[in-house]
Amino acid sequence: MRFMNWKNYLVVFIMAPLLSFSQNRLRDYGIEIGALHPGPLNGITDVPGILVGHTTLIQGDSIRTGVTAILPYDGNIFQQKVPAAIYIGNGFGKLAGYTQVRELGNLETPIVLTNTLSVATAVNAVVEYTLNFSGNENVRSVNAVVGETNDGHLNDIRGMHVSEKDVLKAIQSAKSGPVTEGNVGAGTGTICFGFKGGIGTSSRILPKKSGGYTVGVLVQTNFGGMIKVAGVDVGKQLGHYSDNFKYAVDGSCMMVVMTDAPLDSRNLERLAKRAMLGLARTGGIASNGSGDYVIAASTADACRIPYESDKPIQTVPSLRNEAMTPLFLATIEATEEAILNSLFAAETMVGRGGHTIEALPKKKVLELLKAAGKVD
């Protein structure tokens, strides 16, 4: 058992099916982003040890929300913390746990993503999960890391329908393997570039001469700008942009970057900054009302930080600065593709008040990419 005293929480999971690799991701249409190769799953779970779980809440005509949990490994994260950093691209958001990660440079809980008004509920659930984990009986302080985007256009966000049990379900159902994308988990009610957004993921593997490390990215897309696909201004050509901003550009994007490269907090922050470049390559502009945050962590076993130790000096491996450049490129490419995967996987949704957000018109997008010579 990973935890204790959990019998009261053995409830039925609200889960989306495992990802089907048939015609719902960017590469299914022959669109390749960047120069580096993705891992076999082309997802954050290509990084060894990473687990992802979703709870999806689609009820009646107005509940369209959920939770996504990312675990750096299957074990007691509080007792064996991982190096981490958080970079703020634009701070219009409610990211819980930032200051301690900034101060100490480590992560001690799962990362949870949800909607804006459910952050407090998610924090309570993560704290309870941690306190009830076997081995944490004497713990009296927990730094829960919870991010959010506002899904209030499609979801009855004021109803605060996400419960602590929903958060626990996402954490406890987290697994390796393919990650479901689109209208799932924390991406259930989100909007991106005026189209239906959601959860997206991608990965890159460095060449052996650059260390052979893996970088995986997962995003919760709920932001605006001028969408580009493989460098083509498809948003402008589709009429989704004008001088007076035809659609709302405000929103948020949560980005989680994981790698098995041995990095300290300082270089993880440098890595996190590059995710914003990936967002920019999709046309994102980090508008005034956008909460754009990047959480980065290293899963390298040798870099784990014990909660308690009788040794005053800790020695851990860390890549030199000169070795970071390939990881920067991997992060940029994986972030760009993860965002686009969230759009390609998402489906049209009707939600609160009859609001309808259409899926990205993939047929038209592909026609524009073909005209630009990006696909056959």
C-alpha cells in the first residue's frame, strides 16, 4: 500500500478511457514539431517513473470540470523530495505552494491541476493524502502544489463541484502509460485560442551524445492569442483574430515539465523558462489576465532530497550549465507539441448556459498546412 487509512475513499473512479492513438494527435496527421524525436508514448510518462491520473466531472448541462494529478514517482514524495522550480510567465493566477518551492528548491507532494475556485479544496486533499501516507505520521507541515485555470465559461465554477474525493481519485488512479488528452481531467472545461482546449502532452529524447535524457511536458490549456500550427498563422486565416481581438485572449496555461536529467533547482528554473518559448511558438501571448505558470522537476533517483538526514552536507549530481542547451530545445519543442495535442484531441463541448465551444476545425487547418507545404 502506498498510503494508510484510506478505506473511506474507495469510491468509483470517474475516468476517461485510455488514449487512442487514432487520428487525435498532431503526428497522426503527419505534422512534426521540431528536430528532436519524441519518446514511444510522446507524453510526459515517457520520463521514467512519472504517473498521471484524471478525474473528469461532466454532469447535467453545467458541470464541466475536473482534476489532473502528476506524480514524479510512485512512493512517499514527502520523505524523498525531488528538485523542483516554478517559473511565472504571467502571474494572474492562483498557484498554491509557489513560495516554498522557490525558497527550498524541492517538491514534496503530487502536482494537482484543477479549476480556479477548487484550489483550496485540492490543497486540503493533497495535505490529507500526504498526512495519511505511511511513514508521515509525525509530519506537521505540507507544501501542496496546486495549479489552476478558469473554466467558468463552460463550467458552473461558482458551484465548486470538485470535492476532496475527486482530487484523491485523480492521485490514486495515477498510472504510467498513455495519457488521455483533450476534454479530460483539469482540461474538461477549458478553452484555447477560442477553440476547445484541454490536457495535452508530449516528450523529447535527447541523443546519446547529449546525455540521452528524456523531457516530458503536460499542459492544461485555457488561454488565447493568435494560434499557429507548425509556424502557420492558421488562426488569422480562419478569421479567429482581428485588430480588435475577435475573441477573448485572457485565460491561463499550466505547464508541467519533467525530466530524468540530474538538475538542481536553479537549472530547473532555467528549463521552465523555455516552456514559455514553446507557448509563444503556438501563438500564445501571456495576456494581462493570463496565469501562465511552469512547474519543472527532476526525477533522477540520485537527486532525491531526504526529509531527514544525519548528514549536514548533501552531495548530488547536477548537469553543468554547458550541458543544458539540448534540454532547453527539448522543452520548447515538447511544450509546443503538447499544447497543439490538447487542441487536436479536444472535442466540441456544450456547457453552462448553453455555451458551445467548437473543436479546432482540423480539416481546414490541414488544408492550410498543406498549402504552406507543412504536410503532404
